[in-house]
Amino acid sequence: MSHWAPGGALASNVEITAATVLRGDIIQVGGRACRVSDLFQLPQGAKQLLFESGELLTISGRTRLVAVRMTRRRWRSP
């Protein structure tokens, strides 16, 4: 499902894995929304996510999470 966000961005829920997570993804952890600010590759396909709050989350190559991903709306001229 997608929703319009302020500023013309489109917010959509996406399933992410260690292979598909991106900077800027918002993941709910412990009831709090945490935005990914940096990623670190680990052995066996795992990744360590650094959130804007300074907290770290390590996910294995098989972990599946749901995140909110913001995409910019592209304007087309008629």
C-alpha cells in the first residue's frame, strides 16, 4: 500500500532483507520508528544497520522485515 507524504513523496511499505535494505528506510523496532542512516556489510550476507538515533541492529542474510520507503514523485510535463 502506498500513501502520499508531505512534500510530494510517496511512502510505501516494502519487505526488506539484508540484500535490499537502503539508507533512509524506516523500520519499526520495539514500537519506535527508526531511520537507517548507514549500513555495514558483515560476513555471510549479514548487515549491520546504524539508525539516526545511534542504535545498531544486525540482521542476517535470511532476516525479513517490513519498512517504509519514501520515493520522490516524478513530474511529467504534458
